[in-house]
Amino acid sequence: MKILSTVVMAAALIVSAQAMAAGDPAKGKATFAAKGCIGCHGAGAVGTPPTYPRLKGRDAAFIKENLTNFRSGKRKNPTMNAMAASLTDEDIENLAAYIDSLR
Ligand code: HEC
């Protein structure tokens, strides 16, 4: 019984971790507008290359990684370092889910 309940608990933890990791595309869309991303990357994140890259077509992992790196300063670009500075982890998850949903 003890082993079984441990297995059940571990499974429940995995499920809740996945639920937490998945962002909300609707909230991400709202954040994309509220934080001004839309001003440069455009409605629907189509961008205006070459100045403002197209984000539509990118997957959640790419968006998450790059926003995290802009926020930490690992990836350097004065504009995006400033834009990412105010994003919470939740904002990043939601933005990644929104942009992923445009593919
Ligand atoms: C003032 C204009 C501006 C705003 C506002 C802006 N960006 Fe950017 N963004 C840029 C530029 C310029 C780059 C290219 C940076 C580079 O060359 O490294 C970029 C790059 C990116 C990239 C990497 C794309 C790639 O192909 O590597 C992501 C992701 C991104 N922006 C997301 C966002 C999000 C999310 C927001 C809102 C929080 C935002 N941006 C707001 C100008 C902007």
C-alpha cells in the first residue's frame, strides 16, 4: 500500500507540474498587447523584418528561452533587455503559449 500511494503521489506531482508549466494563450495575447510587444512585433506577431523579427511560427520553447535570456542579459539587445525586464515567469509562459498557438 505504501508503495502504491507513493506512486500515486508522484504521478499527481508530475501532472500538476505540467499544468503549471503550460501557459495560457489568452492571457499571453493580453500581455502581448499590454506590455507593448504588439507595437514592434505587430498584431498577430508577424513582425516587420528585418528590424522587428517575426515571432509567429516559433514554438513555445524558443520564445521562453529567448525571453528568459533577454531578461537575464545572457542574450544582449538593449530594446529587448528592457522589454523583458518587467516580465514575470508567468508572463513568459503565457506569451510563449500565445505565440506557439499562432503556428
Ligand atoms: C521597441 C520595439 C520592441 C518591443 C516593444 C518588443 N520587442 Fe521583441 N524584439 C525587438 C527587436 C529589435 C528584436 C531583435 C533583437 C536582436 O536582434 O537580438 C526583438 C526580438 C525579440 C525576440 C527574439 C526573436 C528572435 O527571432 O530571435 C522575442 C522572442 C521577442 N522580441 C519578444 C518580445 C515580447 C514578448 C515583447 C513584449 C514583452 C517584445 N518583444 C517587445 C523589438 C521589440
